[in-house]
Amino acid sequence: MVQSLRYKAFVSGVFFLVIGLLLLPFYSNVYTYLMSQSIKMPDVGGMLGALLLLLAYIYGSFKYNLHVVRKKLETDEE
């Protein structure tokens, strides 16, 4: 059960990370257009920053899903 929760947290984390990195140029261009600056390709922020955000999301998602499963198990016992 725990391995399944970890896997789901990892997969959803990678999914949101990829979507965020793909949308980063769009949001950056909208911001620079609104600020009347020249449009250029944004810096992603380094792979270390992306990795840290991914790990933080995975940890939070796993803990939240584990909490939800434990609550469901407690209510089923009663």
C-alpha cells in the first residue's frame, strides 16, 4: 500500500513538473509583454531547483495521501 502511494505521488509530481516547465515560456512571455519589455526565452532556474520542488511535492503528496488512507481505514473499523 505504501509503495503504491509513493508511486502515485512520484508520477503526479513528475507530471506537474513537466507541465510547469512546458508552460514556463508562455507565462514568461505574457509577463514580459505586460511589462513592455522585449520577449526572450526564460531561464528555467536550474535543474537543482526543479528537483527540490519535485521532491517537496512528492513528500507532501505522499503524506497527504497516507493521511487520507489512514482516515478511511479508521472509519471502516468503527
